[in-house]
Amino acid sequence: MKKQYDLTTLSDKKLRTLRNNLNNRLESFSKGGEKNLPPSHMLHGLDDGECKALLERVHSEMKNRSK
């Protein structure tokens, strides 16, 4: 299941929240203790690689906004 995220429409606060959620999710993947997220969670269905790719996009968007 491929989710599409339009990061340009997110507020700065939502973008930071997404970044934090992604960092926490990637940490849980690396420790092997990841939980099954409920379908309502914004990261539901994303695997390790998809989380890393989305985190790179979030960092890029945050960098663009700081200019």
C-alpha cells in the first residue's frame, strides 16, 4: 500500500511531528520491536525503506522552508 504525502500542505508543526514519528518508527525497526500501527495512524503500512525515503523528503521540505 503506497501512501502519498503532500508535504507542502502540512503546517510546520505537523511536519515536525511527522519527522519525530518517522525517527521513532525507524528506531523501533532497528531494534526489532516495531508495533503494528492502527489503520488510522499516518505511518500505517510503511516499511523501513519507505519510512527512510519519507524522512528524507521531510528533511528536504524543512530545509526549503528555512530559506
